[in-house]
Amino acid sequence: MTDENQGNLGTDIIRFHRIITRGLEITIQNVNRFLEIGALKEEKREGFIKYVQSFSTVLDAHHIHENEKIFPYFKDKLPDAPYDQLMAQHKGINVLLTQINGGINNLKSNVDELKSLDLLKTSLEKIDRIWQIHMKTEEEKIFERVGSLNISLEETNRLRAEFSEFFGEHAKPAYLIVPFMLYNLSPKDRVVIAQGFPEIITKQLVNADWKDEWAPMQPFLII
């Protein structure tokens, strides 16, 4: 794959935002459906819990990644972006993710199911309101401008490897997170992001060794 086809670091992160945006949308849709019928459907319980858990992990790891790696790298190159405001929004979202994680743990333990779903709904909808503005600001002020910066292909590839390793350290377990990332993207975007993984992951682990773990999430994914 050529660098022209793959894009730049900014398009990498914009593509990653699409994973989070869809994960948030699908989670809210399904929470609302379960609340309408007054129960979490038993046949979807395991998959839904794994999906929400993966969403929470991915969003948290993404914000840690931005705070500690991405923003520091771009601060000198794009100094007029509102980094402090964006990081403050990360903190607000993190509080809501803590509430979501509490709801997930209650669902795992079959504790106060409807109350837990209500908690998820409230927290997710608050995240959604922040996320739409937050994402747009990041993309307009930082990531859509990366193409105009003088970042060499060698530097881009070095940073891609560094960023990928850092994110992987904070987004576990891989047997849920990698399928969540791949299958919350359109087939076109999926092909691009898959290029960043070793072939053993996309061809062997995701489709065989890890399949039993992530398969319950399939009703919520783009398969």
C-alpha cells in the first residue's frame, strides 16, 4: 500500500474516530431497545456486554494516547489548537466512562438490570453530546491540517509504529479490541486499518484463534 493511499497521521486518527462514533451510536441504540422491552435480551447479553466494554476501553485508551503521545507531538507544529480544552473534555468523558464501567459490572453480575441500563443510557448520551463537538474540534483544528505539515514518510511510519504500540498497551484484551476496531469500520476503511496489523493477527488470530471470544459481538458489528 502506498503512502498516498494510506493517507497521513491525521487521516489515521480521523478513521479511528469513526470506530468510536459508530460504537457510541450502536451502544445507545441498543440500550434504548432493551429499555423499551424492559430487559437485556438473554441471547444478546454476552455480546452486548463485551461490545460496551470494548467501546469503553477503546475510547479511554484513545484519550490516553492523545494526551500522552499525539497532542505533545503536534503542539509545536499546530500550536493554535485548543489542547487544554480538549484534554479537559477528556477528563469529563473519563468520569462518564467510570459510570459506564460500573453499569457493565452490574450487568455482568445480573444486578439491577434496568437501573444499570438506565445508567448506561444517561452516561452514553452525555458522552455523545460532548463527543460530537469534541471530535469536530480535534479534526478541524488538528487532524485535517496534518496533510499540510512537512512530515516525511519515514517519520510517519515511525510514529505509526510508536502510536500503535502505545495504544495496544492501553487497550486490552486484544482478542476483543482488535475485532471491535476492525468491524466497526466500513469495508473500505477496514482494509486500510488492517494494513497496520501483522498478518498473523488479521488472518489467523481474529478469524480463528480469537473467534469464540469476540463472536458474541457479531450482532453489533459490520460483518
